[in-house]
Amino acid sequence: KNICSPAGFIKGTCMDFENVETENKKISKILSKLVKTTFFKTIKVDLNKPCKLWDSNDFCYGQACSVEGIASTDVPEKWAKKPSSSSKAAPVFGMPSKAATPKQTSDYAVVDDEYGKGEWIDLVANPEKFTGYTGTSANQIWLSIYKNNCFGVAPFIQDDSPFTTNSQLVYPPKQEKRFPAFLQNLATEDNYFSFKPSIPHEINMFYSIISGLHASTSTHICHDYFDKESNSFKPNLGCFIFRIGSFPQRLNNIYFNYVFILRAVQKMSHYLKDYDYSYGNLKIDKKTKKLVHGLVDTINNISHPFNETKLFNNENTAHLLADVKNNFYNISQIMDCTDCVTCKLWGKTQVLGLATALKSLFSTPEAYFDKHYDLANLKRNEIVSLIVTLNQLSQSLNFITHFRGMYQNFIDEH
Ligand code: FAD
């Protein structure tokens, strides 16, 4: 029953699936326009940082694995050029700074410096999709994330599909004609979780964030899957069923991440509305601001999507925050080991987006987002990543709805 159609409450949040999908219809319309604006599609990422963990030697050279950069002359000077020290106190809001900028100790991820090394990338021109990056390298990264940085919670099962192949739902292409027991089998990690004694909510949240990121990436891959027969990218239902749709936990975690970021946007709403997105093109600047306001107002209308105040709030759990930050930071460094540039771009961007949400919810006092904006001390890249990651999740929700329809047609036809 759960295949492609999750129902009830999203574990770890205060919202149910149906409600989130209804809200996403409105949010997704605004987001899809917002991420195409110059401010939000332009990001600086260091894609050449060496992998500190192992020798990368499984490089994906295919065209889909590479990205097209933007010439630095085409990047608005305002973003590319470091502000002079006299203007440093008020880099984005144009208001006088009342306090010295605090030392940046609250980061949950490496934040590539816009003025340092790195490439300027147009995210719209380099979408997240199937690239063909697979095998030892990709597996090693996920393995390293789950095994070494998820508090021992996460199972990592190589042969993960509890289903056998169906001739019509072939993914990846296999010869045998066997039928899956789609509705009886529960996926392995769901069994694992149901047998696990109670885990602190904070650790469950951490695992959900990672697994949700992984599942959302897989959803994009399956939706923009390269079909060799037609030589084009198109949705692959088998891919979705075998990698995400048949795992209620993975589906849950995509929705979890979406709701988690919605709550971060709510907390940051004044800050996001007042932020200076302009770069000198009056028409586009006005449009960007209007879209941000529309987005924030729509998200603010959702009551209590997620309650962050219940986490890390007592003597048994407060200490976990340092570990969560540390592990997330490690994961952001693992991204440098990704041997496919497009994948690295999206891996780094979304890890930073989630890290910005974590930082906002757990390490930034409310007042910093209400009036003491300069103390929030966020970089442009963090704002871009937050919104872009929300959009990737929003698209994943749309893709899930699409796959649900495809799956229903498949069932009707068989
Ligand atoms: P993988 O997705 O590699 O998963 C490995 C194992 O993890 C599975 O066997 C399973 O046991 C477990 N697992 C899978 N999903 C979950 C989940 N949601 N929660 C918990 N456990 C899970 N490929 C592209 O084509 N395009 C991209 O943009 C892209 N971006 C990537 C970004 C990063 C940072 C990385 C590390 C890889 C990326 N890849 C991308 C590769 C892609 O994620 C897969 O690794 C690849 O398609 C091989 O898939 P797989 O079926 O072996 O399983």
C-alpha cells in the first residue's frame, strides 16, 4: 500500500503527507520561478578540493558528469568582488553593524568562500539528473557517510532490494522474468528500524536528513534517467520503485527534509524578506524580492510543521548537538571525494542547504533573524543553497506524485 503513496504523519514532524503535498503545490510554483532568478541560480563552489579520505581513481568522465561554469566576467561584480573593509560591516542589509562579527563556530558544513577558490556555476544549466556515476566510488561515499557518520544507526545493505524483477518494471535491465511481491514485502531498513530499541530523536533526525538527501538524489536520477533506447532522459518507474518507492522509510525521509527546511525558512522569515538580492537589474531585482516574499508568506501560513525546540533541550540530549555538527561537517568534506563533478556540485550544494537549516534551527537565536541580522552572519552561498535544496525536495515531491500515477497505470494494465 505504501508504494509511492505514503499516508499518515511524516515521522519526526508535525505534518501529514497529504497536507505537505497540498502545500507543495503552492510552494513549488513560486520556487520553480525563484530558482531561475540570477541570484539563486548563481553559486560559487570549489569543485577541485582534494579528497582527504582516500585516493579518488574512479572518475566519471561522461558528458553528464561534467559541469559548465560561468565566466567570472559574467558574474555580477557585487557578488564576485570582496567588499572593501570599510563596507564590510554592512555587506547585505545596508544597516550599521552594532556588534563585531562573531567568530564562525556554528557551521555544520564547509562553506566555500565566494571570494576564494572555486568556480561560478549556473545551477539551472547543470541540473541534478542521471549521470551514470555508479560503482565503487559512489558506493564508498554513501558507505562512509552511513557507517562512520550516522551514529551507528544506519544499515548499509548492498543488495538492498527486497524485490525480484518484474518484466515490465525492469531496473536495471535483467533477464529473468519474476514477479515482485510488491505489497507484502517491507524494505530492509524499515524492518531494521522497527526492531531497533528507542533511538534519541536527535539521532533519528540526523539519519532522516542523510537518508532523505540520498533518496531525493535517487528520485531525481530516476526521473531524469537516461533511456538508451530513445537516447533521451525520461522517468524510469522501475528505478523509482526499486530504489525509493518500495522503501517507506526513504519516502518518509524526503518529506521529512522538506518539512525541516520549511521550518527553517519560517524561523528565518524576516531575515529572508529583508535580505538584499539585488545586483543592479531593477526589473529582475524587483521580481526576485517579490518571489521571496511570496514564498516566505506562503510558508509562514503553515502552522507548526516541525518542532525544533523539543530537540537537544535537556541534559541527556544537549551534548548530542556537538556530535551532530561534527558529523555533518565531516559529511560535507566527504562530498569532495565525489568522482563526478555534476554529482559533487549537487551533493555539496544540498549538504550546505541542509547544514544552513540545521544552523538556523539549532544554533542561531531567534533574535538574530528578527533584527540583529548582522549577527546571523550567513554567507550568500548558504542562502542560495537553502532555497535551492528546498526546491530540489519540492521537485522530488512532484516527481513522487508523477511516479504514483505511472505506478497506478502499471497496476491497472497488469
Ligand atoms: P546507492 O544509491 O549508491 O546506495 C548505496 C546503498 O545505500 C544501497 O545499496 C542501500 O543499501 C543504501 N541506500 C540507498 N538509498 C538509501 C536511502 N535513501 N536511505 C538509506 N539507505 C539507502 N548519480 C547520478 O546519476 N546523478 C547524480 O546527480 C548523483 N549525485 C550523487 C551525489 C553524491 C554525493 C553521491 C555519493 C553519489 C551520487 N550519484 C549520482 C550516484 C548515486 O547516488 C548512486 O550511488 C548510483 O546511482 C548507484 O546506485 P546504487 O543503486 O548502487 O545505490
